[in-house]
Amino acid sequence: MTTITQDNIETARNLLSQLTLDEKIGMIHGAGLFRTEGVPRLGIPSWKMSDGPRGVRAEVHNDSWAPLYNTRDLVTYLPSGSAVASTWNRGLAYATGKVLGEETRGRGKDVILGPSINIKRSPLCGRNFEYMSEDPVLTAEQGVQYIKGVQESDVAACAKHYAANSQETDRLEVDESISERALREIYLPAFESAVRDAGTLTVMGAYNLVNGKQCCESSELLDDILRDEWGFKGAVISDWSAVKRTQASAEVGLDVEMAVTPNFDEYYFANPLKRAIEAGEVSEADVDAKVVRILSVMDALHMLGKNSNARHSGSFASIEHAQTALDIARQAVVLLKNDKSLLPLDVRGFDRMLVIGANADRTHSNGGGSAVIKALHEITPILGLNGLIGGNVDIEYLPGYLAKQVTQDSSWQEESLENSTGDANSDEAQAKQLREEAVTRAKEYAQAGLPVIFVGGLDHDHDLEGRDRETMDLPYGQDALIEALLDVAPDMVVTMVAGSPVTMRWADRVHALVWSWYAGSEGGTALAEVLVGRENPSGHLPESFPIALEDSPAHAVGTFGLAGHVDYTEDIYVGYRYYETRNIPVRFCFGHGLSYTSYDYSALSVQRIDDKVRVAFTIKNTGDRAGYAVPQVYLGLEGTGEDRPVKELKGFDKVLLQPGEIRQVTIDMASHKALRYWSNERDAFALAPQAQVFVGESVQDIRLNGRVE
């Protein structure tokens, strides 16, 4: 694990003593849209950054967001954060980071701005597709491995956005009122793990305010918690244009100011900071502390002196990286329903197939905000099906609904400090024609006993930075289309490509339902493999899918999407913690995911061993094909004297089992984490004296029960 050592700090301090004030100031603010200034006379290079986390962003000019290259910055399109979390596979989270780190270094960058580890509070948040989960444990576990993978290539991961960046509406100014308990139990743990367990070298300060303080001015977040309590020795980089005032940000543990505008000398940490130091308003010692942290990270990345000769060179756009993207995508696909065993499709049983839905023929790498990349390739669902099935099956494709191909241009970034607005498709006559054509053909295929597959969902006009969705309903009239299609083809297979939950008012009528995220360059291949049985689905939901928006705790008991101020009244009851405790039914629960085989759980044992809670049990694959079981361990903390959720995820695993195979699974959880809770009474962390233990395949599919004392 890459860490900052005392030797790195000593190297940094030695260089600091040789720097002028102007040189130091040049190192702590943008001298380009994605770089700081170097000091060539001392061998200090410019610090180069790039957006992520789905891949290394296309190159832009130093002082303009216009694209710089044609083909030389094409990269591997990696599955989104939601897809990575959906694998419930730490190894694949690590593999994601490893590819991203190699490609970042291959592109000559030093910092990749990811992973995004904010908690999904509302289904409407525009950046949910980047984020991993509504649960802090799943987010932390996957995020830690992701960071470790990135930093193997002498690249700094940048865990973002610290902290509680949970909505895009009024994102630069919104003030979030959050209890200490909710901060400590829900919104901060993934960042704590990123620091303590992964050794992330950088952290990004968020746009928003928390309890009245801008995140990039908060001594509580940046100094008391991040540095003093967690021991973070790395650098904090502002989100682009998140710094609002010179002195307030200079006097806290924020190290680098970046922004979206090219007036670099007028950044708050540029000439205004120099004038503040000369006027005695800011101490030069504050700047020195920032420079030492930056140089320490540089030295840890082998950027300084003779160590630079041994620095990892990286590589990008390789066949091996595309294969890794496919491996991740395969385990990210979630089989939500398969009531009549309609899946997998037996391609030997038919010679024609109808595919309906614009998302079957749309790419998604080229949108979403700062997560946009120039993908070397992207396999769409229709291409994946055609490429996999081959020439013995004629696949007819109809768009069914009117949705353009989303292509994000460079003007987006220049306007990114304003709330964005969507463009509606207004040609109702054409949309009606597409619907009628799809329904007519679906009826013909269904009457002939031939398969009909619908591929719909969202796109990056709806899942994107800078704007929250207004509704959970599907756009482009898809809900009405799906219902009309089910009227004539009741066995139609429905697949969704999206980064956020949708209402699915037709879900009870669908017998086969598959969820695929923005799953990277090979997402269409992975989806096709699952549909025809080449791959056994093993993805499980990293978030709850509510029946209706008003069921979501952020909307039922809290506030979301308001300008100015948002109240996190739901406290720690985020996602399944709320639904389970309040007995609110959901469409699909947290942790849910079906397989083409089945698993039997037995022989539960719960022990306290030193500082561990050890949960052991046996799993048997009772089906006729190999598959991955995803055992999940939830605890219900008791004896705290305070209100608690009935279940909280504390551990999980992913286990490959052959047909008939029986295996004992042991999940060890550190007691100081598994039993820890924030006590309102003590205003500090405490340990629960006892807890119920639940083991199962989802938060609702509980197979075994026990207790820990």
C-alpha cells in the first residue's frame, strides 16, 4: 500500500526551505485547468490531474476546455461506481482501480479524481451513477480496494467529494443540516476507511456547506477529523471552483485550489493570497504546511529527484484493460426477476428475435459531466447480442421511443457552475409512430413464440453532474410503451440500463427483469452473455429501489433538491435502514440479486474472538450450474439505550460454487467497527453490548439468525 513516510516528509521539508513565496504559491493553485505550477530549478514538476472515475478524461488545452487531441487520448471506459459496487466483489473493485491507475499514469497524470464515495441519499441525485451505494460499509470496502489499485501505479487517488455531496441542485451553495450521528455513521465512514485502510494520498473538498460551513473552509472536517483524528498526511484538493474566500480556506487544511476558469493568477490562492500574506492577514506558515503536504505526496509518487527514474510508466487503451472491464461488467449485471424461468434464453430454439428500446443502440461514455471520457470502444446491448449470437439468429431492432444519442460538448464545463437544464424531445408525432411500430411488431413476434427484449432506462441527459432528476419515472414515454408492449407480449424480457432507480410501475407484470448499469466498454457484451446464459448473473443491488419517490426517506421525512438549505431529518435512517425499520415496502431491496442457480445456507456459528466478531456458516450450490453466492451479514445492535436501525450491513463475501459444492464461509468483522455506533448521549462512539445477527442473500432474504454478546 502506497503511504506517506517520514522520509517523504523530510524530503518535502528540505525542498520547502529552498522555495520562494512566489514558488510556493504557484504550487497551491491551478496554473492550468488540470495542473499546478512546478519549480524546475529544484526539479519539482507540475502536478497533473485528470477527471475520473470511469476513465481518464480527454485532454483539453491548458487554458480552455476545448479538446486538444483526436485519437491519442482514447482510453478504456470503466464501469461506473454503481456497477463496481453491484459486483460485491472486492477483487473487482481493486481491478477497476488498477486499470484506472495504469491508464492515468500512461496518460502522464499524477492524480485521478476518484473514486466517488458519497452516499446515495435520494434516487434523484444526478451523480448517483458515479457513487457506489447507500450503505457506508459496502462503499468503504469497495472504495478501499479501488484506491489501493489506483495507487499501485504511482498515481494518487482522490477520494471525493468530502463531504456529504448528496445533491446537484444549488451544489455550490446548498447548506446541509446533518446530525453528528448521521455524519459519523453514514456520510464519513467511507472517507475514514479511504484514509486509514487504503492510504489515499489525496482527498477532494466538496462544493456544499455542512452545518453552515463551506466544506473547503471547515476546520472541523479538514483539520479536526481528517488530519487530527484520522491521521491524514496527504493533500486536500478543492473541487473545481469550490473555494470562495482566501483567508477562510488558507487557514484550514485545504492545500490546492482548482477552478474551471483560466484566470489562474486571480484564484483565491494566487495573487489574493500573496497580498493577504504581505498584509499580515494570513501566515506564510499556513502556505508552508500546504506545500509540505503536496511535496510529500509527490515524493511518495516517485516524482522528485532520483526516484523519478523508477516511476511506473503506465499504459492505456490495452486489450488487457478491456478484458478487465468485461470481467467487472459481467458481475455487475443484476437479475431482478425471473418468475417463469424465461432466462436464460435458449438461442437454439429460435431463429428470430425482436429488440426494442433506444438504449439498446446508445453509448454512454460520452456524457455525464466530469465523468465523460473518450472511449476507445463501447459495446452497446444490440451490438453485444449480435456479436454473441451470430448469424443463426436474425435480430430485428426498433427504437420504440424517441431519445437522441447524448454527446457532451466542451461547453458543458464552462457552464458547470450553474444548474443545468434538460432538453425535451418534442416531436410527439414521431414518438407515436415509433411506439405503434414497436407494439405491432412485438405482437407478431409474441404470437409466433419468438423472444422480445426491451432495452430502456436512463441516459446522461438524466444521470449527470449539475442537475438532479425531477421524478423517478422513466423519460421518453417508456412507462406507457412498456405497458403497451406487455399487453401484446406478456413474456417480454425487460432490461434497464441506468445509474439510478426508476419507479417501474409495470414491474409486477414483468416475468424477467434485468438491471445493467453504465457498465463500461464491454457492458453490452456482459448483458448479452447474461441474457443467453453464457454468464450466470451475480450482481446484487447496492441500493434500495423504492416503489415511489415519496417512500424515500430523503423525501418522506427529510428534504432534498432545495436551493439554499436541506435538512437531513432522516438522520441515520438512509436507504434500507429506513425501509426495514419503518416497515416500508420497496420494489427491490438492498442486496437483492437472483441467479440461474440456487444456494442453501446452514450451520451458523457466531463467536467473539479477541477483537473480532466471527460469523461462520455453510453454503451449498443446490442448482445445476456454477454461480456466485453473495452472503451478507447484518447486525441489529441492541442494549444501546438509543434508537437503532433493525439491520445494518457489517460484512459480506462473494463465493464461487460449482454445482453441488458445499463450502464453509467465514466472515470476520472487527468488533470496534461491527459493534460501533455514535452515541448521542455521550457525543462519542460507543460499542453495543450485544446484537442480533442476520445472514442472507439480501437485507430481506435472511437465511440464518444468531446473536453476538
